Amino acid sequence: MRQPLLPALLGIWLSASFPVAAQETSDGQNAERLPDPPIVVIANPDAAERVVTAGSRLPQKNIFANSAIASSVGTRGLGPQSGMSPHSSVRGIKKKDCVSEDPALGKVVICTLATGDDLLAAGDMDGALTMYRSIAYSSENSARERHVASEKLYAAADQSGSAELREEGLIALLANGGLNPGEARSARRTLVALALSENDRIRAIRRLENVVKHHPEDADSLANLAILQGAEGIAGSRAMMQRAIAIRKSAGRSVPAGWSRFAEAD
């Protein structure tokens, strides 16, 4: 029985167009190898999805994992309490230059006295006195520097109303020798008055003796000294009064009646 021609021809054509995969030969080698299958890489299904915002929608928080990097538009700008205030850890330092019109004063002395003035203006009397004393009582400073400090010491004491501080200021002024003769005599007389205000006659006598020692022509101080010496029973009081009377008369001035009675008393 004869087979149809068309199926036979079709079978031959298919065999030529699509060869069957090569089989191993008897010696164990392949005549031809098929290509390896492709490798497909996919993302970790457990990782968070990365979202990219585009257009005008700005992120509302820092999109960086490192919070120390403040470079995204979601970070607040510089402003009070923002944590990014510029120079917030910088402490300003003010320098105050010390100047004086008196060329005899050194810069350290000027600054110290200026500090005392500032303390006094702020109501710190003790602090101001400490500054003035540090200059007035230091032998390392010049006589002029000590005198200026003593003037400030006395002015502060006078402002305080304290008799004790006024006495200290006057003694400092006299000790530093910056007063002229008239000012020195006035200062010594004031010290006598301070002693009398405390009813301290012995101290007043000693201070009057100091007055007449430096100002022997001071008839008023001589008379006061004579009266106090007489009250304390000290010899020579009448002679002291007669000396005071003689100075008054030589200057062409009248003699108080009380002086004459004291000088003539037995």
C-alpha cells in the first residue's frame, strides 16, 4: 500500500528545520550545548519602599537617615530656639580702656580707681573703698597716685556719712602729703572736731598739738588747746593762751574776752 506523498515530504522538512538536541556520543562529549538560563535580580520584598517626591510637594521632615545632617528643605531655618542659632555659644567680651587727664597717674592706677568709681555708683561702698585703699596705702604708688586715691577715699567716706570713714580719709590725705598748707590745716582741725564729737578730749588734745606743730601761727587752735589742757589739769595751759593772745594782737585782730579771762585766772 502506498503512503501519501505530502505527509512524507512534510516529515523530512521538519526534521531539517528543527534538529533534535544533540545526544551524548559514545565517548561522553556533547556535540552541542544549550545556552544557560538568564539570572533575574529582584529587590528584597521586606525592605521599605523608597518614595521619590517630585513637583511642588516638599517633604515635611528630614529625609536623611543621619539626623545630624541638616541639609534638606524639611529642616527648620535659623531662628530663636531652633537649635541652630548662630554664635549661640560665643561669649562677648567688652574691653574698657582706662584714661585720665592726669599724666602722673599710671594705667593700672587709673583702671583701679575707675573700678572703684563704678562700684560706688552701683551702691557698693565696701567694694569702692577697697579699690581706693589699695592705691592710697601702697608704697609702690607715687605720692600723686596715693593722694588722688585718698581724695576719692575721703569723698566716698563723706558720702557715707560715717565719722569713722571720714577720719580715715582725712588721715590718708594728710599722710600722703598732697594737701596745700591751708587744706592741711583744715583737715587737722576737722580731725580735732571729730574727736570732740566723740567726747574724746585726750585725742582732741593730741590732734591740737599736731595742728600747732605744723601751724604755729594758728591762734584759734592755740586757744582751744589751752582750754582743753586746763580742763584736764595739764600744766602750761595759761602760757598757751597768752601765746594765742599775742598772735591775735600782732595780726591787728581783737582778742575774745574769754581768752583774756582764762590767761589772767589764778
